[in-house]
Amino acid sequence: MAEPIPPITLLPSKNPEQEGEWLKMRLHNWLNEQFIPEEINQTIAERAAQIFVRQRMEGENDLGSLVIAIVTEMQSFDFSKSFFGEFTIANAVSDLLLESLGVDNRCCGQ
């Protein structure tokens, strides 16, 4: 039987606003690189970063919980002018955070 994947916990945030700025920039770049750069990508990155910052300010350190919060709150975002959706955004945030921690998320179970 496969072992469950252990949770990934971020260190408590000393500067959530700075983390949010970093995330907004990285996510915006990622969005622009996936398809064609679109104006809506900046708005999407800003909204995801706002959610992230608020969650971090409230003391959320669990990566899985942060992803769920982004999916849940981005469901009310109007993605009609974008190729993306809330799950793609939340997964991208997770990938960017894992990358910043030096975690290779492309190797299943290793």
C-alpha cells in the first residue's frame, strides 16, 4: 500500500506582504509564459496574491490549506477572459511555492 504524502508546512510568515509581492510577480510571469500574455493575467495574479497574503496573515502555514483557500475564493473570479481557472491558479501557486522551497514536484513519490 502506498504511503500518504506528508503535509508541507511553510515557516510562519515574517512579512506576508513581501511574500505576496513575490507571488504576484512569479504567478504573473508564469501565466504569461503558459499562453499569450493577456491583461487579465495581472488581475488574476493580484487576486491570488491577496488571498495568499490574507491566509498567511491569519497564520495559515499548511500548503494544502493555502491551495484549497485559493481554489475556493477564486471560484467567484470571472475567468471568462482567460484560458485559466481556479484550479490551474491554485496548482500554479503550489508549484511556485514548492519550487521556492527547493522541492521537485515533478517526481512522484521520490
